[in-house]
Amino acid sequence: MSTPTAEFDRFADIIRRLRVECPWDREQTHGSLRQALLEETYETLEAIDDGNFNELRKELGDLLLQVVFHAVLAEEAGRFTLADVVRGIEEKMIRRHPHIFGDTSADTPEAVKQNWEQIKLAEGDRTSVLDGIPRDMPALLRAYRLQDKAANVGFDWPTGESVWAKIDEELAEAKAAEQSGDADRLEDELGDLFFSLVNHARRLEVNPENALRRTNDKFTRRFRYVETSLAAEGKTTRQATLIEMDAHWDEAKRAERAAAEPPAADSADDSADDSADPA
């Protein structure tokens, strides 16, 4: 049986050959592959969310393709090699886990995170604990990461109640901005409200990106139920009234609740009593 190292080397050689012999692969650049990298990342996340490990195996392969392809492009340009990429992440993992590979103590996940951030700053290529959070990251997730990094160095609300007070304050300011008719001010205040909600989610150890994705999936599932139910009645959503759509929406909710409830267990004692009943 071949080793993972041998398979990895063979795969890298396949990509190098494709760059020479395949017209499509030969034309690709870092820029042209950018969207593919993003899409493969999202498809990998979807497989994780669905708990589909067969699909996850395939998506991780597609993601690995993007990593190796970008490294091979850099090799061709003389910028760095695939070996440099692997060696770099190996060295980083060792350097940032001194509690494993050195003599530093870190007995909790929080202590590990604090050490990680301090080591990153000491490496010299960053001037802020907020460095390294991509601007192109989804805004909700970026807000979570910004707040998490700040909290790791002690910049955080003292209690959950203080965050709720801030949320109430931002909600009032958003309402006032709406009434003012100032669109720019409203956008600013709604952003502050979202940011405060994300902060409290972080304190509750809820990833807001995951929470909103879950709600998006729930909305999609229920709205498709509405569409399917209306279609069975010979209607489309454009032909139906809001009252009709709401009724089917409530049906979807009831069906989900019923499916989530454990089935009622038959009582063995009742069965025995029934069988013994002379009547």
C-alpha cells in the first residue's frame, strides 16, 4: 500500500504535467483560480455541516487540488515551492505550540489561544492582534474573529448583561436612524447593532456564522415546503396570498416539530393488563 507522502508527491507531479500538456490548465493563473478556491471551500463547509463524510472526503480532495495548483504556479514563477509551503506550515505548528514542542505551559484552550496570539505578534510581521483577518471574509464571521482576537488580550465586556445593555442601546439608535430618514446613518447604526449581537453570540460560545447559516437553511427548507404545497394546489407563490403562504409556512413548522419529537413508547405494562383483561 502506498504511503500518504507517495500519493501526495504523485498528485503534485500530475498537476505539474497538466500545466505542461493541458491547454486549459496551462492558461490558469492565481487570479483565474481565485473563485474556484472560494467555491471549493464553501462546498467543503457544506459537507461538514451535512455530516456527509463521503462528500467531505471528495471536497477535501478538491480543496487540496487548489492548494497544490497555486503552489505549482508559484514554483514555475520562482516565487516559492510546494516543499516551502509544507515546511512553512510545519515550522509554524511547532513554533506556535510550545506547550507541546517546548517548555511552555498551557493547560486550557484559552491559554493555548493566548499563547498563539502572543507568538504571532512576536514573529515580527504583524503590528496588531487584529492582523491576519482577511477583509474579504464574510462580514459576520469577520466581526466574530475581530472580537475574539480583541477578547484574547482582555478587551472584552465584563458581563453578559453589559452586552445586552449595549444591544438595547444600538437597537434604539437604529430605530432613531430609521425615523430620521438618513440612509447612511441607518446603515451605520444597523452595523453597530449586528456587531453587538455578534459579540454576545461569541460570549455565549455560539458562532454567529453557523447560527445564521442554520437559520438560512431552515428558511430555505420551509419556503420550499410552501412552494411545493402551493404547487399541489395548482398555484405559484406569485398567485397566492400572504395568508395562504403563511398557512403553509405554519404547516412546515408543525411538521418539523412533529418529526423532532420522540415517538411515544408503548407501555409494556398496559399491554400486559390488556391481554389479561377478561372482558
